[in-house]
Amino acid sequence: MAVTENIVIKAAEIIKKSRKTLVLTGAGISTESGIPDYRSKGTGLWEKYDPTRKASLSALMCNPKEFYEFNLPRWSTYIDAKPNIAHRVLALMEEHGLIEGIITQNIDGLHIKAGSKRVWEVHGHLRTCHCMECGKSYPFVELKEQYEMGINPPRCKKCSGMLRPDVVLFEDPMGKDYYSALEALRGCDLLIVVGSSLQVYPVADMPRYAKKLIIINREPTPWDPKAALVSHSSAGEFFTKLAKALNLE
Ligand code: NAD
Ligand code: ZN
């Protein structure tokens, strides 16, 4: 659906009035950077396979070779992706004091690449990996290099333990960013949700901590009926217009 001037002006007003605004983003904010999401109709990865089986802790433990064959080439493409206009406008909004920070489910690191400072990556990131035996940390590229040399699963150089990425897999406990994000949500006036189907728990429950909600998502979400404003539109188009309405340069 196209983004009308009315809806953007209304969103800008709500944002300017709010004393404490946070943003919650999902895979949908990065589709315009060329990274497929899970649940979009027609293009979402979910239509081809079940991510809860392919990107899960049990997949890694039971069949690490297959886990890496499936996930590593896909994740490697995320590393080369560039932030889009929605990521960039959100970074500007933080710079102008309009938002306090971004809680993201994405592992692609695009908010940080766009210049956002306060980012809670509640499902981890692709900058590092670590040894499951001795805990030694390596840059993510270690996984890629070993995999490309035919070492699958990649191994720790110190103890030969298996390496794993620092992402939160299905069945993993949530990491410290998730708990800091919950802290940050205390007293939140407004939560702006961008590009999330709000179906992956526990993050899908976060909207209940905010007094007001704005939702920008191409498809309906379970939280739409509770939101002050909903835009079923592209995040890129919405944030291009919002930047103008907020006079951000
Ligand atoms: P999701 O796939 O469940 O939902 C994405 C939503 O975004 C969909 O409802 C879709 O309609 C909407 N959407 C797609 N493109 C859009 C656009 N350009 N503008 C506005 N809306 C758009 O995603 P989710 O809620 O984040 O949950 C999926 C899980 O998958 C998360 O845990 C995330 O960690 C992981 N994931 C991450 C990436 C990434 O890092 N970029 C990519 C795929 C999956
Ligand atoms: Zn080790």
C-alpha cells in the first residue's frame, strides 16, 4: 500500500510528542538491502524450508556439517549487504534525539553499519564466532575461511572444539542484549515496529511494554488492532517520507 502524506504527518506528530521512543526491527527492514526475510508471501525463506529446524541448536549439534552447508553461504551474503534508506533514517532519528535506540531481531549488522549507536541485537550478529569447548572468540570470517578450505564443521585452533556463530539459534537461550532491551523498554512511551511479523517469541511480546505503538509492515501483524498507527507499506518508502516530515537531513 502507498504511504499517504496524512499517515506520515500523523506519525511525525506522534514521534515528536513522545518522551521516550524505541524502535523494534525485524527481517523486513533489510529486504530492501537484498536480504530475504522468513515470512513474506512469495519470497520469504519460510515458504522453502522451516527455519526452526535448519537454524536451530539441535541442527548444529546433530548434524553440524549440514548446518554449515545450509546456513554459512546464506549468512555470508548478509555480510556484504548495505544499509538502505530505512536504516539510515533511523540512524538520523537517533542523532536528532527522536529515538533512544533500536532493538533488532536481525543478525545482519545493518543498523550499526548505518551509524546507529544504541542497538540491541537480541538474536546476535555475524561479527564473531566462538569455540563451544574452550570459549575462545574468533572473527566471523574464521568460519568462512575454514569452510571454504573444506573444514566443516570449522574447528578451534587452540583445542579443536567446534566453532559456532554468535547468533541466537532457535532453542538457544536469549542473550544479554535481550535483557538490556527489556530494561530499556521500561517507561517506553512509543515503540515503532518496522518489518517484523511479530511472530517470533519472546520478541513478539515486546509491544506490550510500550504505551503506544506505530507499526510499519507490509503485511498485517497480530498487534495491528492495538496500534495508534499502522502502515502496510514498504519501510523504504515510509522512512523516505518520514525523514522529510521530520526535516531530517
Ligand atoms: P519475518 O520474516 O517473520 O517478518 C518480516 C515481515 O516484514 C513480514 O511480515 C513482511 O510482510 C514484512 N516486510 C518484508 N519486507 C518489507 C519491507 N520492505 N517493508 C516493510 N515490511 C516488510 O521477520 P521477523 O519478524 O524479523 O522474524 C524472523 C526471524 O528471522 C528473526 O528472528 C530474525 O532474526 C531472523 N532473520 C533475520 C534476517 C536478517 O538479519 N536480515 C533475515 C531473515 C531472518
Ligand atoms: Zn577451543
